[in-house]
Amino acid sequence: MSEIETTARRLTVHGVVQGVGFRPFVYRLAHRFALSGTVVNDGQGVHIHVDGPAAVLDGFIAALRNEAPPVARIADIDVCAAQALDSRETGFRILPSRSEGQALVPIAPDLATCTDCLAEILDPDNRRFRYPFTNCTNCGPRFSIVERIPYDRPNTSMRVFPMCEGCSREYHDPFDRRFHAQPNACPACGPRLSWHDHDGIPLDGDALSQAAAALAEGAVVAIKGLGGFHLAVDAGSQAAVTALRTRKHRQGKPLAVMVRDLEAARAFCYLSDEAAALLTSPEHPIVLGEQRPTAGLAAAVAPGLDVLGVMLPATPLHHLLFHQDRVPAALVMTSGNRSDEPICTGNDEALRRLQGLADFFLLHNREIVTRVDDSVARIMAGKVRLLRRARGYAPVPLPLRHPTTDILACGAEMKNSFCFVRDQQAYLSQHIGELTGAENFAFYRESIEHFSSILATTPRLSACDLHPDYLSTRFARGRKQPCRAVQHHHAHIGAVLAEHGVDGPVLGVVLDGAGYGADGTVFGGEIYRADRGGFVRLGRLSHLPLPGGDRAAREPWRMALALLYQGLGPAAFAQAARLPALAAIPGEKQRVLAQMLVKQLNCPRSSSCGRLFDAVAALTGLCLDNAYEGQAAMLLEAAAVRAPLSAVHSAYPLGCREQEGLWIIDSAPLAACIVRDLAADIDAAVIARRFHLWLVESLVTVLLVLQQRTGLHEIVLSGGCMQNKLLFETLVQRLEEHDCSVLAGELVPMNDGGIALGQAYTGGRTPCV
């Protein structure tokens, strides 16, 4: 066939290609190449029927891959020969979407306001000036408003807002960036804001200016955003932040702040170029950075911590709020809920559940179909690491490079997310949260049902955690389908294997709070030889008793006594009485705990790294009681980072030994070392830094021995303790110095938010046994 002869091809494009301006892109590309044909959406993807010279078609297909819209994610393009178009058909057309067949196309995430839309809402001559629901094919709501796919306006909560003539003209103009932008709207036809008092009674006046004034005067304002409500206060007002904490019952846990733009963000915290790029990306996550001493934020925003969670406005509403005259320079923006409940989404729900928390309500009349919290990320070891995967990232699928059965993985109990695998694509849900209350468990079940509906899939296989009492485990077992239980730390390693397309085997290090073990103990500081099919435990932290069981995680002073007893024996209790840090614990409580330890009453044994961090934090007086999960460990990290390196001469002496084929990193000698340093008035920051170095050097020592024995040079790092930047980066650096290849979570959290992916990858291995 000569190059001037025409031919026809049919292309099916798979991936995140709906709701991202893909069809307009195809239309414009076809015109550029002077091709005839059609493009259409359906549940399978984007279908293109195109007619033209063979060489030109090759160039067209190459451009499809190389010039796709910035927020599109092409998984693959199927190309086959097709019947030539009718000679009477000329030009290129976009056809109405089709809804037949199983829905296989991924759902696009919600995206932050693009620069073009931002310019419009700030332009007094533009018809969308100050319109808080402005969007186009490059930005705006997607996942949070979609009810089913294909992603078309009638299948979203925008269906109740018929487009006016101007919006309709944009929507049907292939050369307009709002061509087929499903949430397209303007002040004449779209959603509207309203301003309400604490009882929900509507108030007169401009809603945005009223909200800014209320925030400037110290009020708590509930703001309906993209995927749920925020509770906002002036981040510079100690009184306002304290009032919010008191009402929300959220004592101590750091609060994220929103600022106007990147320049403002840099005024509040130090940001690397990588962090700045992440902050301004289409995903717009909360980014953790070091707070500047001159930031001027209320101490109650992040008590005891130097790290600040900062974000930029992700919607036109938030941008416009920061352009009001009286708005504070930084606003606390925390999830609109009471502690341990799901975020509110509906107006009536918010007025009911947030009554007594909010002084005012900034509402709008566009329904939120799916709750989506803010994502949280940190730059560690030079890469983006998601700590919470939600807005902007969920539910973009991760392609699985090795055969995996369609499966529903139900996740963990804490920081829960779930995962559907369909056709080699892993759909990790948005952050669900703690499955410890009826409301959150209802949100969990509702979200699974919604995913199942929009993905048009009901897997006949489930995966869950080994822990029999997790609500996620009970849910999986209750589905009356084959269910595979995956050990908690194997799932942590599996999540990293899945993200990086590895089958194994690898050496895996998992450091976290707790995981159900098979030997009657609580796991939490583990070294495995692992692949998708299973694992062998090669090492662990030495056991510590957990006095009072789960209470030990809430009261680190218990772990301090446990570490003292483990290292010093009965003399520990006399020693504890002399330690200033434990003087605040009543003597009677200490005596009861001493009896429990001596008699081993309600003292399950654990290799938990999280509980070891608790013990050291309590001994140094940094945290005796956890007001929130991980507080003691976060304060210990913050102290260690502050330690002057000149004062940290070395790590504590290592105590690694092999015992019956298992390498043990013995923490018991730490007790005497820390007591000695405290007696010598060594600063708590120096003790914290020496502990971090001890942990890193202990792990490296054991891993190098195991590397020699196994021949494995690929090392996986995971678990909630790996969110500790100092620990993680120092460990990566030391391992890479020894030519190890280190893999860790990037787009998948290393904490329990990634567990479901690991369950799916290991539990869905084919053949599944």
C-alpha cells in the first residue's frame, strides 16, 4: 500500500481518558492531521475511528501518546484495521457517549483550579468574575460528583443545573477548552453559594466577604468544598485555633493550613523545589515542610512540632476567599467532622453534625456524591511519598505488571482504604479513616458499594487482614465468598511490590505499631524474605511487654516502664521513681504496673517499633500520654532533628544477635544507656538522635548479614514508622552506601493506607491458593 493510499483504523484508548479533555484533544489533533473520522466515549474507554493516509495515521497515533492532555493517563492504545468510512462522510466528529457494555474506564480524580480558570475569576471583565464554581476540561470536580460512567453530565450531580446558552455554546465548540467539560457552569446557570448562621438560618450579604470577615474576627467557619466540608479558623489566632480544638475534641494533633499562593507558602515554611512543584501540581495535596521560626502561626497549630502541613487553594471558592480584603494570611483547614467521624458532605448533614462546632456555614447547592479528603504528601529521599491518598490521586488506578485475579481487598482497621482489582488495574480507594465507629464503617460500606457500581464489578474473591476482630476482616468474611487472609506486614511489603511491578523475592523491613502475628505475639518491627506468594521471618526487634494491652499504645509511660523492666529487671521500678519524666505518674499507678510486669498479667509481648518509640519518648519526658496516634513518635523525631550534630557523638551500642535462626535487634540495653544519659543531664534531643542512629545502624547491620546469606540486594521499606523522615532518609542513605537497591511507597502510602493494595497483590496472585 502506498503512503498516499487511504486506510482506516479503529483505536481504543484505555486509562484515565474521560473528564480530562481527551475527546476535544483528539478532535483538534485529527483536524491538525487533516483526518476524517469519529471519537466516542463508552464504559470501555475512548474509541476513535479514523481514515487517512497510512503514514499520516502513524503520526496521529504517535501524537496521541506524546501530546495527551497533562492530566490524562494513557494505559494503552489498541489499534486494529477498520472498514473505510463512507465516502460521503468528511471531517471529524465527536459522537454522543454510549453506555452499553461493562464499564472499564477509570474515573478521573478531582483536579485543582487551572491557571486559565483562575485568571477568569479574577478578571472583572470576564463573565465568570468571582464565580466560585468555574472549571474546564483541565480542572474541577470529577470523582466527587460522578454517580456512574461514562462520565457525562447526566451521570453527575451537575445534571440538575441545565446549561445556559453561553455555557452550552462553549460546551459544543470543539476549539473551546470547555468543550464537553461536564461540570461547566457560570453565574447564570450553575451552583451558588449561601451564608448561614450557626443554626443554619440564611444571612444576607456577599457570602465570601462575610466569611472572610467572620474568620478575621476569630469565628469557626464550616466551608463546603469539593469532596466535603472544612472547618476553618485564623491560623494566626491562638484563641481561634484553641476554640476549634476544644469543640472538635482534637487535642494536640497537628492541623493543616491553607495559604493564598506559593509565595505565601514559602513565607510560612521552607520548601524545596520538589516540594513547591508538588504543592502547585494539579493534585494540590497538603505538603509537609519545615515551619519557619518567623511564620507567626499560633502555637496550637502544630504543638511541639517544627513540621507544618501547608496547602494552596484547590478550588475557585478557596481562591476567591483568599482575595477578600479581611481574610487572614493563613487559615487552618481541617476536615469538617468531629474526631473519628467521616467528613460531612451534605448541607443538612453538616448543619446537624457540625452544630456547636461552627459559628457560621458557607454552603453551596451542588451535591457531593463521594467523600474525598485532602491528600497528604512529603518529599523524602528525593521522591514524593503520599502519606494519605485521597483528593487528586484517588481513584487513579495502578497498573499491575504481573497476573492478578479480580479481587476486593478490604484493608486494615486504621487509616483504612480498600482496593478493587479489575483487569490488571488496582483501584485503591480514597482515605476512609479509622473503622472504629458506626459512622466510619457505614462510610466504608457505602464507598465499596459505590466503587463496585461505577466499576461495574463484583469480584468473587476477597482479601483481608489476619486479625479476626478488624471490622474490615469481618466485612470480608461476611461476603460469603472465598477470602484469603494476608499477614499484616506481608501486605505492607506487597503494596511496595505492586507499585513497583516486582514479584520478589526481596528483603523487607516493616516498622509500625502493631500487626497480628502467627506466634501469639504482636508484630511490629520485622525483617522478612518475601515475595507475592509468602514470607519467611528472618529478623525482628526484641520483644517488649505491652502493659495493659492496647492501653500501652495510648499511654507511652507504660512502655517506658516496660523498657526499663526489660533492661534493668526489678531495679527498674526504683530507677523509674528517680526519673523526672515519670514523676508526673502517680506512685500507685506505677506500683500496679510494676506488679503487672513482674507477674506478666495482661502484658502481651510485642516486637512493635512504634511502642519502642513511645518508650523512648516517655523516658525523655517528651510524651507520657498520646493525645493522638503517633504523637510520641512524632515528638521524638522532632526532638532528634533539633539535636546539634556536634553533641551526637555516636549511636547507642548495638545489640544484634542470632537466636534459633532469627536475628534479634535487642532493645533492652537501651534502658541503661538512656538512664545514664539522663543522669548526666544529656539533652532529650541528643538522646532522641542517638536512638534514631541506633535503630538505623542495627537494621543495616542485620540486613547486610542477611544480604550475604540470601544473595538478595533489593530491600523494601514500609510501615507507618517509615513516615519518620529522619529515620527513613538515614536508612536509605546507609543502605545505598552498601549498594543496596531500596524500594518504598511513593504513590501508595507506606502506612496502613497502602495495606489494601498489598492484600490485593498477594491475595490475587494467580494461581490463587
